Amino acid sequence: MRPALDGIKVLDLSRVLAGPWCAMTLADLGAEVWKVETPKGGDETRKWSPPSAGGISTYYLSVNRNKRALAIDMASPRGAELVRGLVREADVVVENFMPRSLKRLGLDYERLKEINPRIIHCSISGYGRDSALADRPGYDFVMQAECGLMAITGTAEGEPLRFGVAIADLVSGMNATQAILAALYHRAMTGAGQSVDVALYRSGLQLLANIASGYLNTGSEPVRFGNAHPSIVPYQSFATADGMLALAVGTDEQFRRLCIEVLERPDLATAPAFASNRKRGENRSALVQDIASLFIRQKTAHWLERLAAAGVPAGKVRRVSEAFTDQPELSDEMVAELPHPMLGRVKVVRSPMRFSGCSLAEPTHPPLLGEHTGEVLQRVLGVAPAEIAALHADGVLFEASLAAPAEKRA
């Protein structure tokens, strides 16, 4: 089986997370992705550590598998010419530059569609290219604060907290992927390229989901519930004798089984105060206190066995290490160990997507800076090896195979 995007070529001019996440997803689906970076240091995440593996940032490793890495000084005349050549050969361009930088480099959509009318241009920014804040840089932490995500994350008595990963960036990358796939389908139907605008701020508001719907339709200000659900009870974490479990009681029938078959407290199941989810929400404090006093008496494994037997959704609150080791039948197929030119071997998380009629691209290691500069420019644009060597010597390109060991590590 061939990957779904086999034959699609993506020019990835983005840095850090949202854009690279989008481009990596397209690469997982079979697109050939050309990641273009500055010869002087490359993507900022190459330097984001700790943690690092053998001196290579694990942050960078997480979002750049399956790509071909080119290092080109786009501000130089010849570098800009080479990038325009890649635009001519590409199907998709992904970028997250500031508007002024785009125009200075000649990479705004108006210029790109002159070069390649069929190009799908995806711009990822903080607030949207057409907004009043288009020139303001966008960072995930700021977006989580401004979009209200932090206001609903954390305990009721604690301060607002950011999500444990850069969730606004990641969802923006996912939204960008969806938009690009839709634009490719539209092009297949009409022959026309187009520009796609994805903003972290809009993605952040989208992430509010039911919380946004509650506010917009009632005017009530949402509050933080910690690990509890604002609408469903009991739907939260509980301490056990040796850890914590996550309990997700989504129906009245599940609540009945929890009380009778798991906790052996039929009186809770028949109490009028807890007869429906609405009632349980109104009497949340009393119910949670009662349940908490029971869960703390036994170990997590004891409760998970009983909960599973009763068909009540629950799981152990695991550390990250346990997520990859406790259930190897689930986690092992998500991890790929790949050969790496500097580390020997490197582990990456595979794409979670599965298809019955096509395949995913077989994962390859996140590339070194400039690892494929010469190979791609020769194959795609016909640039002669002698010119590549000369441009490398002049600093217009960085070709890893021509660099000294110290340069390669940098």
C-alpha cells in the first residue's frame, strides 16, 4: 500500500512547533517535506534543552521526523532564488513568519502564487494575517492566557495554570493540517491553489469547546474545577492507598454500578440527592467527599479490577514513564527506534493514524541541520555539486556532508 500523500511535496519554512507539527503530520501521510532552516543554527528548537540526547534537543526530535533538511540563507540573492525554485516544484508551503519578514523575503502569498498558481500556502500566526494584531508575535503560553484556557486549568483555590504541553500550538498544527488537506482536495476538483490562514488565538478559542458554549449561551463565567468535570459527577481523580485513579462516570447506570458493585454502597445509588447527574452536580461536595473516603482505603489495582468488572470507566493516573511501560501491548507499537547519524539510535513516537486502504510513511530520523541540502537541490532543482560546495563555503548554504564534525554538531 502507498501512503495517501505520496507524490505531494511540502516546503516547510516554519519553526518551533505549530508549523513543524503540521509538516510532520503531512510527512507521516507520505508527503515529501523539505524543511528549510537558516544555516546559522537552524530551527530554534535545536537549542531548546534540557532535556537533550547526545547534545541534540529532544524537543526538536519530537516534531521533525520524516523530513529532508536544507539549510539556506533566504536573505541572500542566491538563497532566495533557490527557495523560489522549491516553491515552483512544491504543492504546499507552510510558514510562520512575521508579515514584514514574508514580504521582505518575497514569500507572501501574492508572490508565491505568481511563481506557482497551484500552490497551497498555509500561514500560521498568533492572531491571523488579516487581524488588527497581525504584527504581534504569537507564543503558546501567551495564547493559553489570552484565550481563557489558563482560567479553566488548575484547582479552584489555586492560580490559573498552563496546560502541560503547548496545546494551542499543537492544535493549530492540527488545524493547519486539516485545512491543507481540504485545500488539496479543492485543488484536485478545481485546479486552483489558495492561501490558508491559521491563527493560534482562533485555535485557542476553539479549544474552549463546551466551556465556550456554556459562557456564550448563559453568560456565566466558567470556573476551575481542577481534575473534576464542570458538568458530570463523579468525573475526576481520587486518591487511593498507593496512588491516584481517574474515574469517569458518564451515565446514571454507571453511577448505579459504581455504588453497588464497586463501592458496595447501594444507599448512594438510591439516595434522592444523587438520583441523576443534575442532582449529583448540585450535591457534588457531599458525594465526592463520601466517595473519596472509600477509595483511599484500598490500592489502585484493587479498585481498577473492580471498576473494570463493573464496566465503569477508570484508569490509573500514570507518570509519563509508566504510560510507555505499563501497557506495552498499547504503547510499543507507538514507538519507533530509528538509526541516527550522530546518536546511533533515536526513539520517536509514531503517528497515531491507521488506515485500511493506504499506509503511513515509514518513519525516518529527525534530520541534522542541512543533512539533505545537496541531495534535494541536486535532485529537485538540478544544482551542480560544485555550486553547492561553493555556496556552502560562502555561507549561503549549509551542507552537513561538507562540514567539519564540530559544525555538524552545531
